[in-house]
Amino acid sequence: MSNNVADMAPRAAHTAKSFRRAFSAARPVATTTWTTITTTPVKTMKVKMGGSR
């Protein structure tokens, strides 16, 4: 591996491009997972509160 700036620049650009592609591909999955994680405790709390009354 060389520490050439001219050699590092295209590699960094390619890494950013592939990272962006992977991020945009994983965004729906992350959104679905986040929605599931955030809504499940609320449902459980509502059920517990409704059942205790």
C-alpha cells in the first residue's frame, strides 16, 4: 500500500460510492427494524396499562 495522495483519492472516492450504495440499500431495512423496535414497547405498555385498569 502506498501513501500516495494521487493513489488514495480514487480509492477513497470508490469507497464512498460503494458505501453510499450500501447505505441506500440498507435504509429500508433499517427503517423497518427501527419502526418495529420503537412500536413494540408502546404496544406492550398500552396492553399492560389497559390490562391493569
